[in-house]
Amino acid sequence: MNSLSNKENLIVLAIESSCDETACAIVKNGREVLANVIATQIEIHRRFGGVVPEIASRNHTLAIENVVKEALDQAHMTKDDIDAIAVTYGAGLLGALLVGVNFAKGLAYAWHKPLFAVSHIRGHIAANYIDSDLEPPYLCLLASGGHTAIVKVADYQKLELLGQSKDDAAGEAFDKVARVLGLPYPGGPEIEKLAKCGTPRFDCPLPHHTNELYFSYSGLKTYVINLVHSFDQKGIEVPKADVAASFQQAAVNQLVDVLNRAIKQTGIKKIAVAGGVSANLLLRSEFDKLAKQGCDVHYPKLKYCTDNASMIGAEAYQLIRSGSIESGLDLDACATVLINACYSN
Ligand code: KG4
Ligand code: ZN
């Protein structure tokens, strides 16, 4: 139990710094965002073609104090209005995570507030609760830069991993294919933009169709890389828009195929999607088709699909309500976290 599990209204100040966004949010009762501040480092990392961990940590350190101050200003609040501090402890870049974790520990100590450690992955799933009445049980398709999985959310704090990628994550494949096509980081939105001008005329490979619930993106990625190289070798201009459209179609088809199998196997027709790739409009249009077929479909708002701290506040609320114990000031960051795990000392 924690001291807040029965408090009527809960205001959580949440911090997220797992990759290249320094973020702070203030969230009321897990569903209402009072402040959402994100200092993005995308422009800084773009010139390197991806996130440079050392540079990310340094920029988190520079940004975090102002980001937290701005969140309090946005919500017209002071520390006295905050009931708890929440922070992403993993998964992510260790050095980047440590900046958020240490800042959150400092705040909890100085302000005498309880501290809660939140899994970034669970945060992505909880983004679906913001401004929404979604309740478990439901199936969640998680597709981010680091993870691709089907999760059965049996209850707010009871996640069952039904299947995941055997190799690359979907977002990682978007980023790598974008790089080969000469598009800037992050690749997902760039592929989506380019694909709009193209035709999905290349027959991209799909993993073997079985009843197993798993994803695999390395074969698709290699196919696209080889396709681009074969155009280059022949001295033919790469039809980039068609390649992007073909890849995107195949990547999305795979996500939806596995989700469909999970719906059939579990009989659960309430579905949600989470993680950066859930911002993809082709994927969302496939979800709309499932809604027409009788599924109860939920998505996070676009601004809560990619990394943000509101989702961490949303998950922290559920963690607190479930009676989870507070973290101590010995809380440590963790680069890898199992999808269905909670923080434990
Ligand atoms: O969830 P996220 O912000 O970070 C992780 O926790 O990994 O996901 C980032 C990933 C990147 O790989 C990015 O290319 C991808 O999500 N992404 C997209 C789109 N927006 C972001 N992929 C496809 N279409 C998009 N619109
Ligand atoms: Zn993320």
C-alpha cells in the first residue's frame, strides 16, 4: 500500500527522459493532462542520423529544470499542488534515464513527495487512458522504436505478453529503411510522408503465416535494403516513393495480421494501439476497418503516441491506485525492462 491509494483526486508530476525527449507532465486522476511539456532533441541528433546517447544525456541535463518549471507554470500550480512524482526508470538509454531518475529523486526528497518508478513501455500503453474511458480487459498492439508486441491488458496492472518481435522492432525497421532511402531521423514520419506519393508495387516478404503470435522485421528490412542497392548497382534512379509505400504497407499489414490472429485466439474485441508507430495514419486506417468489423477500437491522441511524460503520469496513477509501494531514493535506472514487468527493488 502507499499513502495515496485512497486519495480522492491525484495530481502526479511525471518526468520522462528515456531517449531524446526531455519531458514533464502534470496529470490529474490518470486521464486529464494539466500540463504537457516536451523539449525535443531531434534536430540535434538528426545530423548524426540517429540518437547519440552521450549527447542525449547532456542535453537532458541542460533542459530538465526548465521543462519541469514550465510544466508547473502551464498547470498554474506549485509544488504544494503535487501529490506524487513519477519517473521513467526504463527501458531506454541508461545515461538518459539517469538524468530523469536523479532529478525526480531530488524533487521527491526536497518536496517531501512519494516517488513512483514507471516502465516506459507500460507508459506507452497507458497513453490510451488520456481523455478516454478505456478500461481493461483489452488487447494492445505495441509498436515503438524498441518494442513490437501484442499485450493482453487483463487489468490495469496485469499485463500478459502474448507475442513479440523475434528480431527488429517495427519502428526500428522504419528508421533503418528511411536511412537507406536517404531520409532524415526519425524515419517513421518521413516514410509515411514519402509513401503518400508512391504506389506499393513491390512485393515485400511477410513472415511465414502460422498461428503463432510473433513479429519479424529483419527480413523485410533486408529485402528493402537489397532492393535499393540493386537499383543503385544498375544505375537506375531508386523509385523512393514506391519503395517507401511498399515497405509501409508490408510493415502495417504484419502488425494488423498478428493483431487479427490475437483477436481470434483470445476472443477479445476491445483493442488499442501504442508506441511511436501508432501515429502512422495507414495503421490507424487499418484499425478503422477493424472498428467497422465490430471491434471496439482505441488509439492515443497523436501527441501522446511518441515519447511524452503524460503517458508516464497516466500509468503512475494506475500504479498508485493499485496500491503499489513507493520507490526509495535508491531507485536506479534500467536499460532493459520486460514488457510485462513492474519496477521492483
Ligand atoms: O515510442 P517511440 O516514440 O520511442 C520508443 O519508445 O521507441 O517510438 C519511436 C519510433 C521511431 O522508430 C519512429 O520512426 C516511429 O516510432 N514513428 C513512426 C511514426 N512516428 C514515429 N513510425 C511510422 N509512422 C509514423 N508516423
Ligand atoms: Zn517510447
